[in-house]
Amino acid sequence: MPASSRRKQYVEVLATHYIDGAVRPRTIIFADGRTYEIDDVKGSVRAKTGRSGEVALRYTIVVRGTETYLYCDSGRYFVEMKEGV
């Protein structure tokens, strides 16, 4: 799906913060109350977002068997959702 048909959606994230400074996101919570457990975190890199091209920390995560991205920019987490969702 083209990046232009997605919108930035800020979410609440429950995460584990380790002594060495590493952070592992565990749960994503949307404003409407929907909650998704993160099954796996495959890694994180600084990368451009698909929508606006801004640079953020991008986590590659697995939720319900589907690989997707979770972004963190200055302590605020967001996902890029399909329009109309």
C-alpha cells in the first residue's frame, strides 16, 4: 500500500526499560482502548517514516503474527495506520 494512504497515529506503549538503556516495547494501546500485545521485537534502527520522511527510531515488531513497524520520536510512539482504520 502506498505510504500516502497512511496516517500517523500516536499510541500509548508499555515497555521494559533495562539498566543498559535498552527499551523493549511490550504492549500498544490505542486512544479508543484497543490493546495489542507485541509478540516479538526483531530490532530497531533510526529510519525515515514512510509517510512524511521524518527520522525516528523504528522498531520492527510482530503483533498477532504480522510484522509491522512502531516508531518512537522524542519519547512519543506512533504507528502508520491505513486510512479509514
